[in-house]
Amino acid sequence: AYWPASGDIRVENLSASYSLDGPKILHDLSFHIKSGERIGVVGRTGSGKSSLTLSLLRCIFTEGNVYYDGLDTRNVNLDALRSNITIIPQIPELLSGSLRQNLDPFDQHDDATLNDALRAAGLFSLQSEMDDGRITLDSAVADGGGNLSVGQRQILALARAIVRGSKLLILDEATSAIDYKTDSIIQSSLRHELRGDVTLITVAHRLQTIMDADKIMVLDAGNIVEFNSPKEL
Ligand code: ATP
Ligand code: MG
């Protein structure tokens, strides 16, 4: 069976650190996000936003429980978890190879599907900005993605999430590395192209980016200080 069937996340008493005996970066967080909700996460630099995204996939040391679709992630194979949930990090690392290989590493989809995803994610809107001409599925990606801007890498990672049909998408927006235009392309792709049942968590640096979120989580020093609809903040 395909898992998870929905994008429901329940977090109970989640703490996290970067090494076994290292300081706690997140302190006993508990919250519930329903399937299909759009959540914005804000907080000053170092407040724990990226650490929260990593701890949801147990990429760092965690205590407490995370349930996806009612299943405790401790009882789920980490590979299965990480292939069903997409995190777009602040600076995505890509594989060297073609765009096609990055979008579809196991060669499971046809070109039309991949091109549709690139279009939906907004990559072609950046076309004219690139000095080396048209982007196609055969365009080369340098190791790590170094020949693409951080914004283009995030858009590519978003296209990959669309191809995979992820039920849960976590976008950790790039900060200074991303220009306003690229940011607005990503936001409009998210608004228009993701199906209604996809849960979206956006770590945002501009409040404007997440004003239409269902709820906004405010982090401060590894604690949740607010988790409410934008109009109640
Ligand atoms: P920004 O807005 O700058 O992206 P953030 O809210 O994402 O900040 P985090 O990166 O989650 O903040 O950092 C939270 C805390 O974790 C900080 O005290 C930071 O120093 C620490 N931290 C982050 N990454 C690591 C790491 N790889 N090893 C050890 N500590 C880390
Ligand atoms: Mg961060």
C-alpha cells in the first residue's frame, strides 16, 4: 500500500539536537497539522526552523513522537519515510547528470510528465534569465547543482516533489540567496499546482509569503510561541 495516504502530522513532545550529547535545539514541541493544511513557519535566524524540518524526517537526533497519517515514524523504514515526504532545503544539493536524472532518478516517468512538472514548478519562467540558453530535460546539472542558482535548484526540487506526488511538502525558503522574482514564482507554483490534499509547510523569511497560510507557527529559541491563523496573530 502507498504510504502515507494523507499529509496529517501529529508531533508530541519533540526535542532535537545535532549530536547525542549536544545541546537541545528544539524543546518539547507538540502540534497537529491536518492533511491539506498550509502552514507558514517564521522566527528569527537560529530559532530552529530548519532544525524542525530536519527533525520531522529524523535527519537529526530526536526525542518524542512524530506521527504521519497516524503512524509512528519510529516504526517506519526511514527510506520509505524520506521517499514519501519531500523536504526542499534552503540550499538543495542536486546530483550531477541531466535534469531528467535529477527529476526521475529511477527512470519511472515519461518526458511529458517531467516537462509538465518543470512547467508547473515554474522553471520555464526563468528560461530567459539563463545565459546558456534553453533549459531542457537533457540540460546538464553540475555536481551539487553548482551551475544553477539556489532559486532554480529549489524550483527543480519542487518539480521533483510534483513528479513524486508527495503528500507532504516542506519548503525551507532560501534567504538572501533568492531574489524576489524567483520567490514569487515558487509561491505561485505552490498556490496553483499542488493538489488540495497536499500538506505544505513553508519556512518563510517574508511575512508576505505566508499571509494566506491556514496557520502560522512562530518559533523562538526552539519553542513554539504562537500557532494560529494569520488573522489571530
Ligand atoms: P535561519 O533563519 O538562519 O535559517 P533557523 O531558524 O533555520 O535559522 P536552525 O538552522 O534550525 O535555525 O538553527 C537552530 C539552532 O541549531 C542554532 O542554534 C544553530 O546554531 C544550531 N544548528 C544548526 N545547524 C547545526 C549543525 N549542523 N550542527 C550544530 N548546531 C546546528
Ligand atoms: Mg534555516
